Amino acid sequence: VSSWIAAACCAVAAPLVGCRAERMQPPPQPFAVYYARTAPVELLRRYKLLVLDNENHAALEPLLEPSRTVLGYLSVGEVGNHRSYFSAAREEGLLLMENENWKGSFMADLRRSAWRKRVIEELVPSILAQGFDGVFLDTLDNAGHLERLDPVRFSGMKAAAVALVRELRERFPEAVIMLNRGYDLLDEAAPHIDAVLGESVYASYDFGTKEYRPVPEPLYRQQVEILAGAKRRAPHLAVYTLDYWNPEDRAGRRKIYEVQRGNGFVPYVATIELDRIIEE
């Protein structure tokens, strides 16, 4: 899933070792993000990289083989009220405001040692113990958002996010780590991760109108440059994209795949729910 040339791996601060190095493959390799459990195994096996929910997922055993990388989803910057550890995190005062777009999901204070300890000593080990090859770190882009929202109240949030990624790499040197967005963190986090996912780069879902729409051109261009720039500065980094589009619009989905491959990224186009596999 991450660096695919062994020589390039040796040049980065966190070289790939063991199982990580053995499962690196040249791009493009088809991948999908899927947070349900009903898709046929035969369909899932068509993908060389799968991101599955760490709790609500299909059987892992038929998917685990050297030619495939399976990552377990972990929301690090937020906790949904459906997670088993939500009540404990709330009682410990580790949660902040609710995400306006995802009701029932509350932002976590990444600066709190108790939250970092839970992630490093409980949540990630529980994912790896199931058989996942690594972790997909979501919602760490909240760190930059919160610092922009209130630089005083949330000072140090980005530094805490980078420190957490660095510690995860140190504690789990053979685990594959993919970061979702986290653009504010990329320069510092890149040596410690294997891949980055650009979510909603070209197309996304408007929660207000409940419609799929292209991302505004300036924002699209900005994200492409961020991802391409990260790749230039950290050649080992694999860059994937996840865009959202109407599954009935085959021509629209085809265009997104073409555009993202033209950008040099490995794309997947899905529905916002991510509860079914949308084949290209």
C-alpha cells in the first residue's frame, strides 16, 4: 500500500521493514473503502487494498494474503457515540464539540495523554489483533481545523496529532499506516506513514442539499497540489483518492477515475455512506 520501490524505502526516515516491505506492490493497484459486511468475498478479493471498518466488517480470513493489504478504520480525531469506548472517553473529558455534519460524532482532544494512551495501547492493538495489516487513521485533519477555529483554546493540537502518528510508527513498525487527508500534518507526518488518502478531492457530497457535486475548482487544484507536493517531497508515499458521486451516473464516475489517474493518484469512487462496493 505504501512505498513500492525497496531502494526508495531505504532513503526515508522510517524505512519499511518486515511484513510492510513484503506486501508493497507497484501502482496502480485497485482499492476500495467499505464500511459494511454484506459484500461478497469474491467482490472484495478483486481489490489489492481494502479499508474496512474495524468493527463492522466482512470476514477477514478469506481476504488476508500477501498480495492484498487490509487496513482497519480508526477515527483518531473523533469518536462516534456508537463506539464501545465512547462513554468512557466522554466521562474522562476527552471529547470536545460535536461534528455538525456527522451527528453523534464528537471531536477528541488529541493533546490529552489519556486519549493518546487509549489509541496506542488499546485501539490500534485491538485492530491489529484481528488480523488487519495496518490502520487507516481518520479525522486527524480536525487538528488543523480546531487551531484555525480558536488558535488560543486549541493551541498545540496539530503538534499533538503529528506526535501521535510518530509514536504509532515507533510502537508498530511493521504496521501499514494510511492517513486520511490531514493536509496540515503531511510534511511532518509523511516519514512515519505509508500512504495518504485525499478524500473529496474532485467530487463530494453536499450535506445541505443532499446532492453529489464537483468540488469547487480552486479547492480541487489546491488539494491536487498538496498531494502531489507531498509525493515529491516524500517519494515513498503512496497517494490514493476517494471521491463521492451518484452511482447511477456511470459517465460521471468514469471521468473522476480518468482525472485522478491523470493526476498520478490511485482512485476509488463511492457513495457517501461507504456501505456498498461501487465497481468502476
